[in-house]
Amino acid sequence: MKTRIMLYVDDVDMNVEFWVEEFGAKVVARQTLNGGYQNVIVGISAETELSIFPKDYVRIYSPEVDETVPSLMFFSNRFNELHDDLLSAGEVSEVNGVLTFNFQDPEGNYFVVAREED
């Protein structure tokens, strides 16, 4: 089963670049929306994709949708490498026996990476 999470951002291109450069995500699709807006889908893993929409588009065409950024936790077996490579990586802490750290995207939203056990 694949999961696609919709993220609403101010700057689509900047956020796509962040996920591609920092996490090695791959651009899966680019879609032109009403009004000339762009939606970009990036694959984080075989099971997880982020569908990145501009907030302006959501406000105009789907005003009923809450623009709040979801609280996401990514599990990775590249935990140490990601922590070392992400400029915005926070301190490593243990939560219920699992090592985690947070990081920020270019718009200041916080997400979490947890160490995936082999």
C-alpha cells in the first residue's frame, strides 16, 4: 500500500528542492492545476509520496481545506547519516526507547526522523 500526504506550502519549488536535496526524494509527477498553479509529487520511499500544493491554490479552489501542516514522523535506517547531513537537524533524543530528532523544512515546519530498527 502506498501513502500520499498532501502538504500545503507557500513556495512549491523551494520545498520540492528541499525534499529532493535533503532526502533524495524523486519527482514523480508535475501537474498543472486551475489558474496555472503547479502541484508536484515527490517520492520519499516506495511507499510514501508527498503531494506539494501551493497554499494560494488551496485558498482559492478548496477554501474548506485546513492548511495546517501535518505532524509527520519518518522512520529511516539512514538515521545517523540524515542527522549529520540535515542543516536544521535538532538534537537526538530518546522517546520510548526510539532515537529521534526533529528538523525544519524551508518554511519553518518541524518534522521528526526516528531510527528504524533493522
